[in-house]
Amino acid sequence: MIKKYVFGNPFPTDAVVLDIDACPESIPFFLHEEINLDLSYLLEKSTCVYGLGESSRGINKRGYLFHSLCSDTPTHTPDLNSMYGAHNFLLINGSDRFGLFIDCSEQVTFDIGYSDYSELRITSKSKDYTIYIILEETLKSIISSFRNLIGESYIPPRWAFGYQQSRWGYKSDSDFYEIVEKHKTLDIPLESIYMDIDYMEDYKDFTIDNSRFPDFGKLVRDLQKDGIKLVPIIDAGVKIEKDYLIYEEGIKNNYFCVDASNSPFVAAVWPGRVHFPDFMNAEVRKWFGEKYRFLTDFGIEGFWNDMNEPAIFYSEEGLKEAFDYLDSIRNSNIGIQETFAMKEAINGIANNPKDYRRFFHHIKGQTVVHEKVHNLYGYMMTRSASEGLKKINPSKRFLLFSRSSYIGMHRYGGIWTGDNSSWWEHLLLNIKMMPSLNMCGFLYCGADLGGFGSNTTYDLMVRWLQFGIFTPLMRNHSALGTRNQELYQFSSSRYFSKLLKFRYQLIPYLYSEYIKAAKLNTLFFSPLSFEYSQDSLAVSIEDQLLVGDSLMIAPLYIQNSSGRYVYLPEQMLMIRFDQQMKKTYEVLSEGHHYLSFSLEEFALFIRPNKLLVLGNTANNTGEMDHTSLELIGFSSNLQPLQSLYYTDDGITTDIDLNTSIQITVVKEEKNWVATSADPNLKFVEITILSSDL
């Protein structure tokens, strides 16, 4: 059951797809409600609070303060209050169990036991918002109901589950040819290579620097012959430059956000001074989305949208204020207070909150200050791209993901978690963030493996990839000026080759579980508490995750660790992988286990009466044979095993779960035998262990 409460005149975010009548009665559970969205709820000692999608800290958000405000915040430290996404969904799990979605385009603050550990307090400056309360019996049913409310999650093409290489600093076609050649030479799988801002002419959207890429079409075709795709970046800011087509069309048709005098607002990003397309305007979204054709005509099949909070390096007004202050103290005796003020004046130029009050949108005949719709900007940019790509090729799935997002954007694309760093703490943050993102509808997600900022190390890259082989988006990305972290840069690259080949074996399982999660409104990554809610130990564990229906993982994330403790809520089959990625099997009992692992070893766990479906090793998805499968399972007391397996052509939008194939494995005399309704499906290897053996 879902209850809807409307206050004031909410801005239409299009986050919700179901039409629900508003309730006249008061909001249940909360102690009071005021016109400025001041809600208070008493938390019991054992109450867990989940949700908030992209945010810092753990899976259980209890004890900290979070601002739902899309922010360009590259330093992801534990005291961070906001990140790139605004995902206003909470799941309360105590004596009361309910979901809460605050549909509000402005900043919302969630004080989850920060000011008072026994109180949840939600506040906003806005007087206009809609609140949805989701009432169901279980955590999983609340998530399913909420996801049904906000609509089906984006489904990428199957190739988007392959290994992807990126770095800010690939500047010419020779760089891309070199990357391909080195991966081939060392037999390291590769699916796609990303093009950061350097492929553009002077950082202008929908342009190519012809001096660096004299025959861009040939580069695209050459890489496609090796099964490799190029994925270019698109930024939110449009450079102010005469005779630049995007700029000229935007000016002519009044497609840009405006300042208080109704002139196009001037800010600065990579190209210097830019205008921001008014993505709140449907006509502007249509115009900008169709510009992706410039790149799809070359054969491009994927994009990542960036800098769309929107990030602002400076505005004209902000720059003037900073310079005026510096001039005012130029000849002064600069003491401690002036020094701090000087630093604040300079550091405060970028992403200054004042700037978000200095520009405006034209929305259905009304002028709306950006601050009021700030959290929707990146969402609407990616919606523009998605709708444009659907018009370009209605039957084709494109890879599309964004840095900034709001609930609702999950229907149009995925997200990556932004500018993390090569820190062990960020590997753990990556692990903990995945279920929270899934709760909010973002299934296609992942972090920059190895870390974007700072300098990674071999051991960190190993451990991060051992987790990353399970994330739908598996991309190695790093910043200009950091250590090169392509896998061939490491002397022990042979291990990476074997590990990535196993990732391709996992794709049949990952893809099938992903499609089911999208179509059935379930989770791809789940906390243990969602499946083992009556187990108090399982509820408290945040560094082990369920992946799909069959697997549990317990990643290693501590530097120089030689193993870790793992808690099993029930008996499970452990598959241990050695340095050569050879598998050994062991049935482990319910309870606590300390498991030793050298650096190039790890394990996964199969739940009772579940199947893991594996494909063949490959260097990209084009080499995979989806009719030949390996089955691994754990049978409790020799029970038959069943799995609903989904596969398709991986590219068209015709996705039908009714075509799923039920795989059944039964014990016949001394052997386990697998059958399915598909005569083309072959089971090349079957490994089933049972608890009675």
C-alpha cells in the first residue's frame, strides 16, 4: 500500500509513474509536520535506516546528517554530507517498517540520529513537496512497491557488462590504438575504451578535434573489428563561441538558462565561459538529445554525461566578488583572519551556492530560479540523451550513464559514483553504496575501479577488481596526473587477464539477474538483512553482499590483509579461486569463519539450493557462446536445483521475461543431470555439492 501526501505546489519531477490520489489524513508514524517539511520520527535502539542511494558512510544510515543536494564534491571523506545524486528514499526497519520518499526538487536534509540518536528529523527550505509512504510487510516488498511507483530501471546492452578502460588524458587516436594493442598482446579482455574531454575540439560538445583524430570514423570501425567500442563523454556546459553550431542554435532559439536580466547566464567549466542548456524545457531536451546523432552516425553506441550537477568553475559575478575582495586587502597587513578569508574567497568560487540562485529556467511560461530545481538538472540532461537516442534508433539499447542524478533518472540511464580516490576506504565505500543505489532504482552502477584520484597500487587494484567483477558497470578510470593504472601497466598483469576472463564467465549470471531485478523491481545487490531479517548478526553486517538470487560475496578491502572473517547466516558452498583462477569447493557450516587468502585469492559463496550459471571465458562479449553453460550449485540434502535463466540478443529493446528458461538439475544415480526447455542450451560442466556428502 502506498499513501501520498501533497504540500504546497510541488514542482513536477516526473520521478513517479503511478497516479495515486492524495490522502487527506495526517502522515502516519511522524510526530509532527510543518509547512517547511519538518518531520520527526522516534527511532528505537535497534531501528535501522536504509536508503539515500548515493551517499557516504554505511548501508545503515543511522547516526549521521545527509543533505540531498547534487554536488560536485570530489573528496569523498566520511564527513561528506552530499554527493552527486539526490535520492530522497528511506527505508525504516524497526517496530514500524515502511518506506518514505520525499519528492522534492530542492535540498532536503535527513538528520538520522545525528542531533539526537533517537530521532529522525527531515527538513527542507521548500514549502512544496510530495511525500509517499510505502507500507508493506517485508523490506523486499517495500522496495518492490517503491520501485513499481517510480518505474522500471534502465537496461543497458549486454556489452556494457564487459570490462571497460578509461582515463582522463587519452589525447589522440594513437593512444586508443596503443591501448587495444597492449590488451591484445597481454591477452587482457577489453570491451570498450572511454573518451574523456580531450577528444573534443576545445572542449565543445558534439565536436571532434580533427588534428588529434584525423579520421574518427576509421578509428571507430577499426576498434569495432576487435569487438571494442568507444564511449565519449558529453558535458553540460556549451562553450560560448561564434560559429559553433550548438551555441548558435541555442542563442537563436533561447535554449539556454538565463540570468536576472533574461540574458543567457554565463558560467565557466572546461572550455572557459559557457551557457547551460535549459533541460527543464522539453523543447530544449528534444534539441540537445538529437545532437547525439553526430556521434552515433560514426557508430558510437554509448555515452557518459558529466559535470551536470551542474558543476561551475566560476560565474562572472562570483569571479568579480573574489577579485574585489583580493583588491581590497592587496596593500593591507594580512593577518590570520584575512588569510582565511582570502582562501575562502578563492576556494569558494567553484560551485558557489550563490551561483545557483543567479540563473533561471523557463518552464511552461514561468521563470523558475535554478536553486528550486537544482537536483533535477543532471536527471533531465540524461533524460534528454535517452529520449534522443530512442529517436535515433528506437529498437536499440545504448549505454548511457551520468554523474548527477535524481530518482526518476534511473529509467533513462545508470550512474557511476564520481571522482573517488585510490584509497582502501573508497573500496569499502563502493561495496556499501551498491545496495543503497539499487534501492533507489539505480541498478546499472559502479565506481571508478582502482580509484580516480591519487595513485593506485597493485594490491588495491587487485582487491578492487575482485569486487568489481560483480558490479554491472566495471570500469577502470583514473585522473590526469595520477599514476597510469591500465592493467598492463602492472608487472603482474597475467593475474588480471585471468580475473577478467572469469568476469566474462560471470556475465550470463550477472546479465540474467540484472534483467530480472529490472523487470521484477527487485535488488541486484542486497544487504544480508534483506534476506536474513531475523538474524541479528546478519542485520549488522555491511561488508558482505548478496548478488542476485544465488550468490553471496565477502570482498577483501583491507591493505595487506591475509584473510577475513565471514559470517554465514546458513550453510553455503564456498568456491575459492587461487592465483590461476582455479576453483576449489568446500561446504561451510552456518556461523563464523576466518578464511585465509593471499593477495591473488578470493572466494564467492553459493546459497543452498541455488545455481550459479557461468559462460565461457572471452576477451569481449562478441566472443561469448551463450548456448554453452557451466552450472555450479549447492543442494541441501540432495534436493533438485532450479534457476530461471534469461538471455536475449543483448542489444534490442525487446526484453520479455516470459522467454526465460528454467534450468533444472536433479540427482540421477551417481550423477547430477541438467535439463531445460531450450534444446539449443548445452551444459558443458555440472558441479553440484550437497550438504549430505
